[in-house]
Amino acid sequence: MSSSQAAQAPDPLDGIVETLDRAAAAAIAQTTHGLSPATMMLAAADWGLHLLASPGKQLQIGAKVARKYMRLFDYVGRSALDADAAPAIEPLPQDRRFADLAWKQPPFNHIAQSFLLNQQWWHAATTGIAGVSKAHEAQVSFAARQMLDLFAPTNFHATNPVLQQRIVETGGQCLVEGFQHLVEDMQRTVRGEPAIGTEAFPVGERVATARGQVVYRNHLIELIQYEPTTDTVRPEPILIVPAWIMKYYILDLSPENSLVRWLTGQGFTVFMISWHNPGSEDRNLDMDAYRRMGPMAALDAISAITGGQKVHAAGYCLGGTLLSIAAAAMARDGDERLASVTLFAAQTEFSEPGELGLFIDEAQLNILDNMMWGRGYLDSDQMGGAFQILRSNDLIWSRLLSTYLMGEREPMNDLMAWNADGTRMPYAMHSEYLTRLFLNDDLAEGKFKVDDRTIALSAIRAPMFVVGTERDHVAPWRSVHKIHLLTGTEITFVLTSGGHNAGIVSEPGRKGRRYHVLTREQDGQSFDPDEWLARAPLKDGSWWIEWGEWLAARSSEPCPPPTIGAPDKGFSSIMPAPGRYVLEQ
């Protein structure tokens, strides 16, 4: 054997080294619930060392301590003489922890004010330090908020007057009931059962009840064609591509808030993708597999069933990101089957993904990658846990307080039941998604390849309808808005009230709904998010109506509805909606 051949021979230890390293990282991931200790230690070191080297910042935050104590003592004195004295500090608009009147009484008003002043000080102490990277600053500030939320006075009996009143009123029964709730939830978690109350919303009976048929199935999707509810329909059908981190029926919840039912009631033929819930055997399914076996396979089936009509395609969340990739590849290849593209709370540019980006760097991805490597998928509980941490005040601590201490279990509703019906993410797809899109931003930077050829969103010329939501912690609307920078096609952008889920499930007639809307003509002038918001008219009601009118204006005159399926072309009715895949656990 020559020296060059010996140099190229694989090291027999390579496989052992990789296995040991991956197993160690996976063990760390299980201990830390998927968070990278290295990421947080580097962030803390960056912050701490630069703070030590900043005597001016130290002087500033030291002075802030003195001023805050002076403000607190001033408030204590004023409130002793006047129960309605103006507070030293007001909670943030979204912070409802101290809204109860019991927090206006001493000493609890002093405790609440002290906590809020402390919270404000920690924000000042963890931000604005010269030399600290933006990512590390955000991570340290986020960690400080988590610790403050953990030790908030609302979480403890001795410092929470509302809890004390509840204990007195119930004679302590609330603690007994809360403990029973805790035991019930722990038992269900150990048994792998869904949250209590979800059994009241069986899929296909209480939710996902729109009538239709599964007309196509492959290993990854079932394609549902819904029955028409009007005598005539628009010739151009609608294909909805939901995210596979969720079950599709968020768009077909109860009959009164089902987007599917509303669309069919407006005279549209609707097709819906229902994703297979992957297991370990699906570990190698990647983004391109989802594109080919998802929207592209669905478009082929729809074209056969409807006779080749153009299609209005809509994608939600990750499904919208996938749809934008598919649309760009189709435009590159001269495939003109899309009449329009609609994106619901879907990012195409990931340089500012919001607080979810706190979990995305090389060290964090290494932890996640190895956590998935062992099982071949990312479990829904791990994904849901990350989303809950982003809103720990609302989704963790307030729930623990009300359920396990006050004994008040929140009644289950259809959206909560859907949220508890989680799905998994295959190893190859999720690893590629986090690396190529979140970390490297390949799609926006013109480096994303389909079939070994680069795609560009600028190639999309079909008109677009893009929806962002005001309180979106998954796809912040300012990030969603960046689609204006990536393509010159006509874009109607809507910013609706609500969050990532409740903002999209926004049926007409629900009180308090509103939205901003503004259309940029093809190759027209774009505005940054703040200027766009200042220019976009505010309308009351549901954005669904705006979208329905937009679709109708870009559709042909109504005609008789197509048949369900096309048996002569190999697309027979397989089974009634909601199908089989949505029931997979």
C-alpha cells in the first residue's frame, strides 16, 4: 500500500469517536431540555467580562440602584398617606400579574413595586454594554427575565395576596384540588397521554369536521378535497399547505371558526395537505422530500382532478416557508400553475427571527442535532417546551399558579386541544431547516438550492397575500414583512391582531378583531415595517374577508364544481376526511 493510500484509509476510530461525541451531546441535551450550556456560558462570559471592563456602565447601574430605592421609599411614604398614590413604576402592557386590586394593598403593593423596579434594573444591567455581541446580550437578558419570572412574588404563597384570599375562601380546598391536578397531569405525562380535557374534542367529531374525501396519499401526505357548499365555485382551487409541526386542523377547528368551511362557503374548492407524523424510520426525510412529496405532489393531483386550472396556494408557518421555496423553484423552471401565493405567519428571511433565534447558533444546533440523532426525530414536547419558554410568564408560571395552587383548571377549548395534539419532526429535515434557513439564511441570501440549482424568491411573479400577526413569538411580523425585500411581485400585506395561532384563526364576527392592510404594486416602492404600519389603513373585523375578496378578484367567473377526485386518472376517494394521518400519535 502506498503512503497516499495509507493516508486516505479511514481511521477505524472515526465511528467510535462520532458515536461517543453524539451520545455525550444527546445526554447533555436530555439534562438541559435541549439548551446548550456552552451557549449560555459564552453569553454570560461575554456580558460579565465586558461589564467588568466598563466602569462607566458599572457607575450607571449602581446609580440606578440608588434611584430605584429612592423611588420605592418615596412610594412607600406616599402610599401610607394615600391608598391611591401613583405607583413608582407601571407594569409592561402585557404583564397582567399585578392587575388584581389585592396588589394595591400594603405590603403587597410595596412587594410588587420592588419586583418591577428590580426587573427594570436587570434590563438595564444586561443591555447596552459596549462590546457585547447582540446575540449574547439577548441571551443574557432573556436568561435574566426567566430567573425573575421564576422568583416573581406571584409564585409564592407568602407574597401573593390573591392566592392567600383563595386559600381563605376555600378553606384550603384549592390546594388539595391543585395537588390533585398536579398528580393527574404527572400521571398523564408518564403514560404519554394528552392533557386532560382533550378527549372532549375528538378529531373528526368535534374538530376537523368539514366534509371531504382523501383523494391522494403518499408516504408523507394525505390530500383532502372538501365538498362544495355552493352551487357554483371559482375554477381556481385553493391548496393549503399547513406546517408539519402542527396538525392541519387548526384551519378546520370547530364549525364556527373553520377556515375551510368559510372558504367553501365563499365558493372556493379547497384542498388541504394532512402530513404524516414521522417516526424513527423517517429520520432521513429532508426538506426536499417535503417539497416533492408535499406541495408538488399535491399540485399534480389537483391539476389532474380540476382539469389543469391554476391554483391559489396558501402556506401556514413552516408550510408557508416550504411553499415559498416550491414557488421559487417552479418560477425558475417555468412552471406556471400558481395563480397566487398566500403566506400565513411564514418567514422567508431569518436574520431577525425574534426570540426563537436565541436557541439558534452552532453550539445550540449541535445539541439539538445530537438529541434528534439518537431517536431520528424531534419530539413535539421539546418543540412545545421551547415555545413555552419564550412566554414563560403567560404559559408556565401563571398556569402553575392557577392550576396547582389556586386549584382552577382552565376549561379546555378547541384551540387548546389542537395545541396539545403535537407532531414530530424528522432528523434530516429539522437539522437542515435550522442550519440552512435559521442559521445561514440561505433562502434570503440566494444560496438555497433545489435539484442542485439555486433558487431566488425574486423569480416569483404570482401575486402574494402575506399575513403577519401582532403578537407572534414564532414568526415576528417584522421578519415576515421582509418578503417585500426579496421579490418584486405584487404583495398585499396584512397585519392582524392576535398571535401566531389565534391571529390566523380569526373568523368573521369575533369581537375585537382588527387588521392593517396595504398593497405594494408589482415592482412598486417598499417601506420599512414602521413606515408601512404608519401608512397601512386600520380596519375592523376579520382579515379573512379581505383575503376572500382578494382571491375572488384574481379568480375566474364561477362554474359548476369539479368532481371529488378523478378515478379515471388514478385519484379515487380513499376515505372520508379527516383521513388517517391526522390521527397518528
